[in-house]
Amino acid sequence: LGFKHCNGDFIALTDIDAELDRQWLEELEKRILSSNEISIVTGTVLYDGIKNKIPPLENAAVHHCNALYKRKVLEEFPFDKALPRFESVDLQYRYRKKFKVFGAPKAIVHHYGSLDTDWKKKMEKYQEASVLLIIKHKSLYMLARPFAGMLYAAFIDLKPMLAVYSLLGFFKAGIHAITGRLRYEG
């Protein structure tokens, strides 16, 4: 919705549960303006303070709580309104063959996570979106993605119950997809 009301050449994205460093936008802008070849920039994300630091890797996934796009990218690859979540994952899957992602390490966002404490329900919603992405793209990448997240939750984030909720949510969503109760309508 916000994209429709923007008229600039660049679109910055962040999350409602994130805090931006003072120089955040300046660092993203400096990087995107450093070369005409650059159309997408992502910065460093600090989850839970500095406990889990995710640096911006060249031509890797965009941290959508910390991203700057040239408008042309989002015009050519619009967000899929049929997806209830993970629209950004879908977006980067579609544009990755045409556009590279560049890093701006000094563009820092502190991501605190949602205030939602019902993790079981939250993981069910996330995994429904994961299954919809698998249905839409028919891709091994989209199939492997939720399991990579589960491994991250269990062994790096040290939240094994989060991985269990995620796994249960994935199987529930898969059953709903097989029985026709969950369909991609895009």
C-alpha cells in the first residue's frame, strides 16, 4: 500500500518491530548510488541485540527489515497480494535471476521480533505461507527453506520448541494443501 503512495526513485523497507540506526538510510543510499549496476541493497540485521548478527552478503537473500530498492525492481516484480506472509521471499525468488543484491554493512537494523507470544499459532501461519510458496513455485528451494529455518531455530537460536512448532505447522499446512483446504489463489 505504501509503495502506491511513494513517488521517489528508491523504496526503503523495514519492519514494524525493528529499530533503525541513525545512519541507516544514509548508508543504504550511499551504497545504491555507488554504481549504476546496483538496484537492491541490504544491510546488517541484529536480532535480539547482538546475539544473532546477520551481515549483508553480496547476492544473497535480502533482509526485508533492512532493504533499499530502485523503484524499477518493485515495478517489474510487484508484491504478490495472494500471499498472506513471506511476500518478500517470493519477491526475491522472482527477481534473483535479473538483479543482484549488494551489501551495506554499516546500515544497521535492530530486529526485536514480534510481540506475539503464541509461537505455536505464529509458526502455523508462517508454515501455511511456506506451503503456499512451494505450491506457487514448485521449487526445491522453497521446499528446503522452511526446514533450514527450523534448523536455525533449534541449533543456532537455541529455541527447540520453535522448531517443533514450525515442523508441526508445516505438516498441518501440507495436509491442508493435499485436502484442498489451503490453496494458492494467485
